Amino acid sequence: MANKVTPATGKSTSDGSSSPMLDLMKTYVKSKFSYNAKPLTNAKVTNVQQEHYAYQIDIWTLMECRTKKKINQPYNNETIANEGNRNEWDFDFERPAIDAKTKKTEVRNLDQTRWTNICLKCSGFNRYACSSCKGDGGKPCYHCKIKALTDNGLGSKKPCKYCNDSGVIHCLKCKSTGLVECTSCKGCGKILHYYQLSVKWYTIHSVSYLTNTELPPKIIHKAPDKKSISITDQKWSKTDSIEKYFQTAFASQQKNPPIKLEQLTEDFNKKHVTKAKKNCRIVQMKCEIQKLDVTEVEYESEGFKNKHDPKMGDKFKFYYYGKGKKDQPMIYENDYPMNACGCCGVGCAHHSKLCTIS
Ligand SMILES: [Zn+2]
Ligand SMILES: [Zn+2]
Ligand SMILES: [Zn+2]
């Protein structure tokens, strides 16, 4: 409230009652179905302040998450680079655009991390005893055994169909060898190990508002007269400071009254930094700042009381924030004295033009 008082611009009258600002308010009130224009008839503009602002700050951060997984597979004479185990962030990947709506994932085998071990399952012997025949290659024929026990001496001329009278049933699993190829190393005796890196990208978008007016975020968001004052898209790392970024971005803006940037920093930390899960980093940051010029107008309307703020007495205020799509003045107020009379019921608090209550 400590700002300079600018005389109402345009045709100046001693009492300020025909100021262009008041005309804008009259147009606004006329457009509102439930508003009565009476309080403006003899109203006078008492203060016009132009040092008001409303900024909309859109921020996109590209999150990159890297996870490493150990892969084990039979060794197949792959070359061993012997580069050791590097940090997962040491590898370069092509990043998607920051405003891409779809998530992207890329998986890469880190061949440079390869190493080998003796196969633990077969101890490097390539094979192990067949579990089916316990290494014997077969088992005695059950049917021949039964036949022998129940033989009535007459004998049977038919050979045993199960073992062909050999007395042994051969093991199919190991082809009677008693050994099977090691499934872990596929018979090579060695296991190859390496790391597989999965990289996932997704974008977080946030909108913050900064204003020294009473304009609610929704109004700022919808205001058609915003102007983009800065747009950047840059690489981002832990060492980058968002405070410094905002200081630079707002450097060209008016300093009086000062623009409080702490809220923006806090917003950024809350909506982006803390959202980065384990193994995730912010790798790109895009920011667009839009400015809405706002004029605060205070007017006096004798015989009316400010119910919203009793300290104001018979004074009221509104914010003018440019023109709408149909060239109409964009006004925000929350203390207009005659915006509803209740003539049409509580559910429809509408100030009828015929209403006699004042
Ligand atoms: Zn048999
Ligand atoms: Zn076997
Ligand atoms: Zn093995």
C-alpha cells in the first residue's frame, strides 16, 4: 500500500469520477448478470498502483533413473575387457526431449564390465551326475523283478517289453551315461558375468505463481494477456542452483517492490528435487516465465460499506489485468458492494435489476 499514487490517467476530472479505470470497472459490472452498477454512479478513483505483477512459472524437469542388474550366463568365448566395474552414471545415453509425454526406457549390456568364474554347479567339470538315475545310467527293471517273484515255472515266451529282457531300464535323461551336461554353464565349465544398465526417463511438470496481488492462481493461469519473458531449456546437474537460476531469470524485472524468489525455490525442491527417487537425477530443466501486468485501483463509493474488509470503510479495490479474447477488460475483485441481493433465493444469489434493496 506504500506505493506512489498515480493520478487517474486520461481525462482527469477533479473528483476522478470519470476515470478510464472506472470506465473499465463499469464495463465489467455491466457484463456481470448479478451485479448492480449503482455503487459506481458516484464513485471516485482514489489510488492507482501500477507496480503490481503476477508471474506464472512453468518448470519441466527430465528425470533420469539408472539401475544396474547383474547378469550371469554360460561363457561363450566372449572377450573380457577387464575394465572393472564403472559407476552407472559414467555411460552416455541419448536423452529424449524434455516435453515428451511418453516415458522412455533403454537397456544396455555393459560389455566392459565382463568377468568370468568357474561354474559353481558343476565345479568346472561341465557335467554332473544324472539326478534321474543317480549316476547309474539306469535302474533294474521292476517288471522283470515282479515276474521273477511270481514265476510259476511255466515261463513266458514273450520277452519283457520294458527292458527287452536285459533286466535294466535305461535312463533316458542321461542316455545311460549317468552324467548330464551342466545346465548353468551349458557344458563349458565357466560363467560369464556382466552388468546390464536400464535407463528410464520421465518428465515432471509444475506450475508456480508469484504475485503481489490478491489474484488467485486460477485467474493468473487463465489470463490471456500474459507475456513470456523468459524461456530456457538447459542441462541440469546437482551442482546447478535453482536460486541462482531464478535470480538471473528475474534480473530484468522490476525491483520495487522486490520479487520474493524463496517461494519458487521451495516449490522447485518440493515438486522436483524431492520427487527424484533413488538412482534418479534431474538431467534437464526447462523453464518458462510469463508475466501478467496488473494495475490495482482503489475507489470510493459513498454510502456503501466494504463488507469484505471493514477497515476499508467506503473504499473498494479491483485489479485490472489486461484485455480478454473479446477485447473486454479483465477485472478481478472480491469486494464489490452490490453483487448479490438474494432476491432470487439463496441458491441463486443474484442482484436483480428490479431489486429495491440497497
Ligand atoms: Zn524287464
Ligand atoms: Zn541318468
Ligand atoms: Zn557348469
